[in-house]
Amino acid sequence: MSLIFRGKDLKKIYDMEMQTELTIENAVRDIESVEVPGRDGVVLIDNDRYKDVPFSPKFLMWKKDTFESFDEQQNAASNFLSTSYGYSDMIIWNNSNYTYSARVVDNIRINLIDEVSVEIEVNFSIKPTKYLSDSLNTVAIANRSTLKNIGKVVSNPVITITGTGNITLTINAKSYVFKNINGGIVVDSENEVVTSLDGYQPQWDKAYTWPLPVLGIGDSKISWDNSAFKVSVTPRWGVLV
């Protein structure tokens, strides 16, 4: 059983085979219970979000001839996982229709079995929404197009706006204003950032509407008022883990 993380297949590269006892918990809503003196029961406070999901798979690693030594192989795998900062895409072999967003937390445990095999335990923290893998592809859209959210949760898309000048983007009844664009911007609603097309330069001063655009469940009619611009969308259709 294989796992792809940060674009690398751990089985193919490091001969790390995920054991078949695979368990992923479901996402739960973040609700606090507060005890109030003189009141029976508890008061529930909904924080209007879902919590990350813990995921701790175990792997068997077998000695691979492409490495000079078994120690080098273990170090390469451990360093690759340990140096992953922030969330990255993760695909589990038997659920490849979905892409998870995960990060490594805590220590990586390597337990020696014999001279040619070790057991490795990795602790991940997974975002509560998993994405339909096909919806992570970017699609160019025409003005006055309709996108249908085929997921089960509101989508926080990536919207790429290419052009120079001012534009008002309308999604259903909600308008989003962007001004003084020079060449184009990338609007990433999931990560709440606006950047240059190459992703390196912050462009928050171009966004005049907050919060950033979302695509609700069902149909979203998208239009804009400046024909000099082109728009493409990475929709990120998702369901709860």
C-alpha cells in the first residue's frame, strides 16, 4: 500500500510500504463545552470550523539497492518527511480520487526489525476537507460561465485573474473588486492570500473586497466587467474527511 506526499511516492522512492491496518478518523466540528455555575448541563460554543484530523500510518521499509547503505535510505526518508513545512498534498493509493492536505507533526519513529527492514511511524495532521483530485486542475472559464460545486462543502478556490487595470468579479449576487492590477494576480481563498502570478509577491493592495471569493454548493454564476481580463479557476471541490 503506497502513499504519495509532496509529490513523491514513498514506496517507489524509499521502499516504504504502508501497512494494511489503515484508519482515518472523520472530521469533527470544533465545539467547546463551558460549565456555568448554577446552570445544569453545559453551554456549547460553536467555533464555526472543523478540527484537523490525526493520521498516524505505519510503514515497513525494506533495504533498497539504489542507496549506498540502509542507514542512508532511512536518513533520506526521515529528512524528506521532517523538512516538510506547512501543509502539502497527500494521496493514499486506495483513495486516489481524493487529495488530502497534510503536514507532519511530532517525531518520526524508526524501529529496527533486522538488517534489511525497519518499521516507521509518521504522525500527520490532515485538514478536515479532502479534495476531489480532478478539481485541483486549473480551468479557464468564459465570462458569464456557471461552475457547479459537486462537493459537499463550500469551496475556497484559487482564482487567477490575468490582465491590467481594474475588474469587478461577480459570483452569483456577490461582487469582488480588484484594482490597479499589473499583469495579473492569484487569489487563493483557502490560504487567504493574494499574490503575483508567480506566487512570490504579495498583492493584497489589489483586493478591495473581503472575505475572498468562495463557491457555494451547487451552481455559481461567474462574470466580470472588464473584457480585457481572463479568468481561470482551480475549484477545489471537497468533502469532509
